Amino acid sequence: MAIDFKESKTRENLMRAFAGESQARNRYTIAAEAAKKQKLFAVNQIFLFTADQERAHAERFYDLLKSLSGTTIQIDGGYPVDHFDSVPELLKSACHNEMEEAEDVYQAFGNAAREEGFAEAAAAFFQIAEIERIHGKRFGKLAQMLENNQYFASEPGTEWMCLNCGQIQRGPSLPEVCPVCNHPQSYFEVHAENY
């Protein structure tokens, strides 16, 4: 049943998603600073990388509202306060929030958009939900690795990449410093193909 976009639940959901992605970007930027202070440079970069993807999601949702330029959309919503000193706690809360978006929030928003006849908005919600699932899994795996003291040690054959120079190290553990650029071990992350 197609309805007028100006009267739709979809326009409100798009604004909620825009607000949610915007505040997630800021939370991840703040979390990145916490990781940097704890000398977890790769985790810092992962938070910043994800924050930039959240900005891209916000932009996509905002673009779908362009036809309503000059209007104000009233929304309400609850957003998490995840201001922890512990980087594993920051990662676990990020995992929880991303999975909630992927499994609940954006599925419901996508279903509502489809029911109202807004196929492009429905597709955006469903597609971004899948990206949020990837974010959630990555954050969860990083938290688990840190908590189990496995962040700098892994299975034989694991590849690690230095985020400073791009050096790939293979093996169950990492050297104290990158053999190419001499940056500390904390600049290495598990190479993306291993996620």
C-alpha cells in the first residue's frame, strides 16, 4: 500500500536511522581515542574506519530524505551511553549495538518501508543491516581476542598487517616491533581476510 512519503513511517525511520548512525559515528570516534590512549593503535584505527562507514550510512539515509528539504521531522528514540574506560567493554557494547541494528532495528524499518511502498528505502535498510552485522562481528571478535590475550597471538598461518606501513606478518605471534617500519606491535591487526 503506497502512501504519501510526507505522512509515512518510513520518513521517521530514515531520520531515526540518520540520527542513530550519526551518534554511532561520534561514539566510535570517542572510543578510538580511548584505544589510542591505551596504545591499542590498530583498534583505534578500526574504530575510526567504522566511524567513517557509519557516516556513509547516515549520508545514505539523509539522501533518501532530500525531497523533504526545508521541513522538520519530529522523532523520538533511545540511544546508548557506552562511555567505558575498558577497550574490550567499548568493543562489546559496539558489537551489541551493531547486532541490534542488523537483526532488529533495520529489519523492522526495512519491512515498514516495503509495506509503505518505498522500495529504495527498504533496500537501503536491508543492505546496511548486513554491513552492521559485519561491524558487530568484527567488534565482538576483537573484544574476545583482547579479553583472552589472543590479540597479538593466533593460529598458525594467520596474517597480520601493520597499519603504518602495510607489512604482512604470518604466524602465531607478532614481533615486538614491525620489522619494516619499527612501529610497535600494537599497530598490527589481523589481516581483513581472516575476519
